[in-house]
Amino acid sequence: MSESETQSPDKTPGRIRTITDLAKVAGVSPGTVSRALSGNSLVNAKTREKIELIAREHGFRPNQMASRLRRQKTGVIGVAIPLGHDVRQQISDTFFMTLLGYLADELTEKGYDLMLRRVIPAQDEDWLDRFIGSGMVDGVIVIGQSDQFDRIEDVADGYLPMVVWGNHQEGQRHCVVGSDNRLGGKLAAEKLIASGATSLAFLGDTQPIEFAARFAGAREVAEKMGVPIRALPTHLSPDRTSKEIADHLIRIDANVDGIFAATDTVAVACLKELRNRDVEVPEQVKIVGFDDLPIANQTVPPLTTVRQDIAAGAKGLVDLLLRRLTGDDTESLVLPPHLIVRETT
Amino acid sequence: MSESETQSPDKTPGRIRTITDLAKVAGVSPGTVSRALSGNSLVNAKTREKIELIAREHGFRPNQMASRLRRQKTGVIGVAIPLGHDVRQQISDTFFMTLLGYLADELTEKGYDLMLRRVIPAQDEDWLDRFIGSGMVDGVIVIGQSDQFDRIEDVADGYLPMVVWGNHQEGQRHCVVGSDNRLGGKLAAEKLIASGATSLAFLGDTQPIEFAARFAGAREVAEKMGVPIRALPTHLSPDRTSKEIADHLIRIDANVDGIFAATDTVAVACLKELRNRDVEVPEQVKIVGFDDLPIANQTVPPLTTVRQDIAAGAKGLVDLLLRRLTGDDTESLVLPPHLIVRETT
DNA sequence: TCTATTTTTGCAAACGATTGCAATTTGTGA
DNA sequence: TCACAAATTGCAATCGTTTGCAAAAATAGA
């Protein structure tokens, strides 16, 4: 053996480390052991029992690396979170994290493992190709398009098993699951206006297409109803949000009586700033958020918001991906958001 | 070839799929290609350039499965989140999710991938052995001991590369990183009493050892100061918390003027219930939370709380794990929490 | 008892990359 | 120009499991 000294230090003679070791102990061939442990039916019941017993006694489990190399599939789904402009945003973003939790549940249930990778596209040109080409994953779920829409489109043509959480654009080529942000925006604006608001503002970053769509929906309704609306750019990183909102509020003062926040997080910060300035909600200013995070129900007053069904989203992502894994070229899935009326409107 | 029909359908002749394909195109041996791509110095600069060029042109990346099998290491760290009693809790638990985010950052930076697995110990006896023995990970980080303390202890003896986020017990055998919960509890109680509270209550589940330690710390201080303290068991799943807290508040009524909440999430829910009952905070009742989540700064009034340094925790977990990967039997790391005084005390 | 089947097993070739050693090429100095 | 050292490259074994095919064993049928 040419690399004998590289060998693992743990060479306890009794130790069963490979399927061949086990085969020797059981007095059969490695092939038989493999078949027995993989639940394959081509093996005598008694032989299987014996093998399983030995495996259990020695706590043996077949090496997954080897298995996966041979079978040419990994049983792992890669989940990528691209951190676009606002690097610090998503890390604490409850929405994404909750989605991730549900994804983990769904995938586990279907027998897949989840490999998480956070990428900073600005520092890593071909993060997506790298992830896909690594041979470590059977398929990829991308959480959030961020500012990577085009790169994702490029990849989508040549790589089927990929599904993306995000906004759906007419004619796009990659398969996406996400809420109908435009509709959500409409619902929000309609509610604000119906509650008596006469001048609206959208609080949030309109760069990411999800948010852009929310704003677009709201604007459509506002224009139809003859109500003015403006966008007030606001970052979503917790440390900057508050100050930016405060500045906005000072500037707009009493000119706005209906606020549509891009996310609940922004809405909560806004609520607080309004209270600091002794503005009554909803009497003087009405607010609608987006997401319906748990916190939305804990604010004072409780927040009216547009709910995204996160669990359904996760399920959709996984279902579509699994179908794509079998070769289906699936359509995108757009989920309807729902208005949850509480007490800020 | 015995399994020629099993071969990948994508057998475009020009396609470079393996290191051998690339070797053929470049007119060298596979070994040389491997060395060139792995940045190994034993290869002529010109040859390397040529190989790298071809690789780039064809978007070729070495198969990780094969590489890792051969090198006997995976470059993947497993992160397990055991979901104990309160299954639905952690999924949305901002604290754990934020920790996960930081972990992903730290690991990525050190060149490791992160494999996430959520386990329900009640349904899966030997989840930890399975994870470790899968051959898919070089090491394991367990987020939260939940009710699995003993199982983790069992495994720790035979498996070095494991680090756990949680509470440190005198004499335990597994390596843990976590806040000094007892000290945190003391800080909270001291602050409540210093602010004038004369009768304390701990709101939270005292089963998990982290929370038990927080309560124990608070009780130690309370007893020393001659202030009564009681524990009011409260679940941490968002849907149940509110109602349980409401019930508690009705029961204790005016008998308690200082509340120590097991987490900020509970504190926020509590704040809201108090407001519903028109109890003034901090005038009538003082509150201290735990964690210092972003939300703590957004409540009305802003929440006084005990901060856990999540980023430092993640860094500690990764650093210790990497040292263990090299064979070090590292000590546990206990981080000091800090009292953040805002306006609820 | 002796074929003809059906079940079980063993054999050995993959999967694709890495790496010690040996062979080859290149470069150096006399 | 030649001997010798250094730098490159090729060869082939190896990581541990899976699986098509063939051989062996068990069972059935006559």
C-alpha cells in the first residue's frame, strides 16, 4: 500500500468501518451486505437479519460519500441565500429565516438533506454555477432573487432542478414560487383608502423587484382612486431603518395619512416612530404592513398587514423542485396574499 | 461497460464532465489536471494556465463527491437543531435563526459548507449517531440541548468534533458554548429590584436547562434581597404564549411588580397583555427580557433586557469546532451576558 | 434421482478525484 | 557535449459503495 501512513489512526481491529469489514465478519460478500442494508429484496431473510444485527451492534452506517458517488445522486438539496445590496438585511430577516425553517421540515420529510449557503454575489461572480457544479447537491432552491435576477435567468436554461423564491415576471425563464406582490400592494392600498386615508406613502426599498411590485400594485389602486402616493426609500437593516423613518416622518409631517410598509419589520419601526412623535394610529395615520410575522399581532395597536403563507410557499418550493428532479419543466407558482385586518387601519 | 445504458443522458461529446475528459482535451494526464486545479505547486505554470483556461471555458468543476471520498473529508459541518418538547417553538425562534445565520457566515468564511438538519428526537432515537455516522459531515454543531442533554453526553465521549450551543453544567463532558444564563438571571433580578420591584415573577418554561438557569440566578438574588419570586410556566410557541400570559396576569393581578421574561419574545407578548389591562410599564410593573433581539428596541416602551452576543457565540462555536477537528479536546466557552437598560425598568 | 427453475450470492467493474512513486523532461555547470 | 540535479508529468492504486452479470445454491417438478 502506497499511503499506509496516511491511514486513519483509529485502526482498532474489531472496528467495523466499511461494508467490507462487515462482510468479513458476517462471512458474506460486500455486495450482499450492501443489498441487505439498502433494503433490497434480493437477499435471503436470514442473511439480512444477521447482517442487520451486526450492523446495529457495531453502530455501522455505510459511508454516504461513497454511496452517493456511486449512485450519482446526493440526496441533498442546496439552499442559497444571495445577499444583495443590503448584506445585513436577510440575516435577521424573520421572513426568510422562517421560510428556511419550513423548508428544512419539508425536505427532511421527503428524505432530503439541506445544504445552506449564504452568498455575497458582489464578491463571488459565479456563486450559482459553483453551487450547482459542486456535485454536492441534486437540486437548488434560491431564497430571494435579490439583484441576481439576470444571473438566475442565465443558469435556468441549462439547469432544470432549480426553483427560486421571489417575484414572478411576465415571460421569465426560471421557475419561481412567491406571493403575488402586486396584488398584495393593491390590497394594502385599497384598505388604507377604504379606511379614510387621502394621501399615501410607501415605506421601503423599491430596488428589489418584490418590493417594486408591492409599490406598483399600491400605486395602481391609488391612481385609480385619485389618491396621491409616494415612495420613501428606506433600508431594511434594523440599525438604519429607524433613523430613516424618523427623517421621513419629519419631512412629510402631516401630509400623509396612510402608510404602506414594505414589510412588517418596517411597519413596526414606523409605528414606534409615530408614537414617539405622538401621532395617533390609526386616527391620524393608518398603517398596513406586509408578511404577517408573529410580531404583527404583538404591536400596539395590532398591525393590519398582508399575509404571505410561508408554509405553503415552502411546500410549493419543495414540491416543484422534486418534480423538476424527475425531469418535469414545471410552471411557476404564484400564491395569493391575504389581508389581515387588525387595528392600524 | 456493464451499465452503459444507465449513463447520463447528457453525453454531448464536447462536454467536459470529468477530470479525465479535461485531461484528454488538454493532452495531459488526469493527475496533472487534478494538481493544476487544486492549486498544487507541482505543475508547470504554462500547463496550469492551459488547464485552467479550458476548465473556465467549459465551466468545469471537479466532482466534490469523488474528491471528498478520496480525501476522506467532506468540508461540511452539520448543524442539528433538535426540536424538543415545544416542536413549533424553535422554527420561528428569532434567536436560533439569527445564530444560524451567523454560523453560516462563519463557516462559509472558513471554507466549510453547512448542512442543516432539524430533528425530532421523540421520533428518531439515534438522530445524533445517524448524523455523525452518515459520513456526510466532518463535524457537528448542535443548536440547543433541548431535552437531549444525556444523549449528547453519551455521544461526546466517542466523538470529538462536536460542539453544542447551550448551558454549561458543572462536570459535563460535551463541549458547549453559551451564555452564562445564571448570571443573566442575576442581572435581571438585580435590575428589577434596584428599580423598585418588591415581588418578582419569572415568565417562561423552566424545563429547558437554559431557562432553569436563568430562573435560578434570579431566585438567588431575590432570596438574598428578601424579595419573593415565583415561576409562571409559559410555553414559547407564539400561539400559546399570549393566552397563557393573560391567564397569569389575571391570577397574579397586583401582587407582582417585577417580571423577568425568559426571552424577549415572551417579554413582548407580556408587554402587550399588560397594556391590554391598562397596567403602566414601568410605573406599575417592571419588565426585563432576555436575548436583546432587534424587536427589543422597537417596543413601547423599549425593553430592558439581558443581551446575548449571538455573533460571538457563533464565532465561538466555529472556532472550537475547528480546533476539535484537529484533535484538540477544547474546554467549554461561557459568554458573559450584558444588561441593556432601556425603559421598562 | 435428475433436470429445470427460482433464489441467493459472489465477482468485478464502475463512480471521479487524489497522490506516492517512478519515469520523463528540462535546466545547470563544467 | 555530457553528467547530474531539479522540475514536471504519468501511472496506477485507492477511497467505500453499488449493481449487472454469472455462478452457486436451494427448491420444485417429473
